[in-house]
Amino acid sequence: MKLDLAGRTAVVTGASRGIGLEITRALVREGMAVAAGALDGSAELRELADESDVLVVLDDLTTAAGCQALVDQAVARFGGLDLLVNNVGAVRPRTTGFVNVTDDDWQWALELNLFSAVRATRAAVPHLVRNAPSAIVTICSVNATLPDPGVIDYSAAKAALRSFCKSLSKELGPAGVRVNTISPGPVETGLWLGHGGVAETVAAAQGTDPDAVRAAAVSGTATGRFTRPAEVAQLVLLLASETAGNVTGTDVVIDGGMVTTL
């Protein structure tokens, strides 16, 4: 499939590892210049920057100032902006029930999973409109429509994120900016499978083994496995391209068949 992304510029948030790193790699392979934003860097991201046209910007992307700095540096370095990928996000399993989820916990979840995307989008939109046709792709979650008390704050934040993107698609569509979301189920990243990740945290609370939690997470899916970060990245490429030029306001689910409703 001819995507025609070469020579264009992207900003990717949360780019140092996991899904964000794979998205950055995929965009680079298509010939795009990428401003890769993250709170902390990684050896993998530094290596990618050494080998390709990647600008690494380390800042707090839950803040308006951090998001503005990322976009400003991208435009200063590359001369414009054609794609924003909102990927910042995190989850902390709430294993002791709703009443123990504090206001600080809720604020943490909202800052990372909603407001970061709102702030990055606000900074990027003037440049995206100027360079239209252009696109925004936001990494959401199946928990936006599969609310789970074990991640109650995360689920609520992701539901709000999907609503935000749907609303924005209606405003920006006439200006030539498409806005879509991708909702993965469990993905093979440190967020799920790393030290202190979901599997380990839930296993400790249940007195079981992380491997058992991992298996249970996908036991009801059609494919019976976790999604790979590179598979999410391929969807980003498609939604970023004018090959999908009339796709906007859409959520693309990649979950191995976890969501069973129509």
C-alpha cells in the first residue's frame, strides 16, 4: 500500500518505549521526520535519533508548557507539522476498591490519559491546519467502552479521551485535519508485563502468578494473545496517510476480539 508519508513531519508523545517507540520507528521507516517527546529518554530512542531524522524532546508532557515546547521545537527544526500522535498514558490497577482511589489518584489518571492529549493537541492544531491535509491519531483503550473497576480512573479518562477526539473531529474536519483514535486491548509492553506493571501488581493483590494474570487477560479473546506494539504502529501509519483520507471521527479497535459487542 502506498502511504505517501515520506517528507512529512510528525510529533509523537510518550515516544521513549513501548507503543510510542514502535510508532516512532514505523514513521521513520516511512521517511517521516519525527519529534519524539517523552519525560525520560531511553537507549532505544537515543539510538534511533542517532540513525535517523528524529528530534528527541524531554519534557513533562502532562503540562501545557511541556506540550507547547515539544511542538515549537518540532516546527523550528522541521518547518511545519503534518501529524500528531497522542500516545502518553499510564495505568495503575486499583486493587483495594473505589473508596480507596483518592482525588490525587484521579487527578494523576486524568492528567496522563486525557489532559496530556488535550494540551498537545491545542499546541499542534494551528500548525496542522496550516499544513492540511493533516491528521491527529490518539492512542485510546478498549477500557473506554469496557469499564473495569480495577482501573476505574483509567477507564473514565479513556472514555473522556475518546469523546474529546470525536468532538474535535467534527470541528477540524472542514479545515482538512482528520482526528481518529486507536483502542488497543492488552499490549506486550512494560505497562502490562514489566516490573511493577499490571500483571505483576494484580498478581500480588490476588496472591497468584503474573503469568496467570497475563493468560487470563486474553483468555476470552479470539486470538488468545496480546497485541504487539508494532501492530498498533501499523494502524497509526494507515490513519496518518491520505490513503485513509475520508476516515475521521473513528475509533479503530485492535484487541484480538476482546470486545464482543457490535
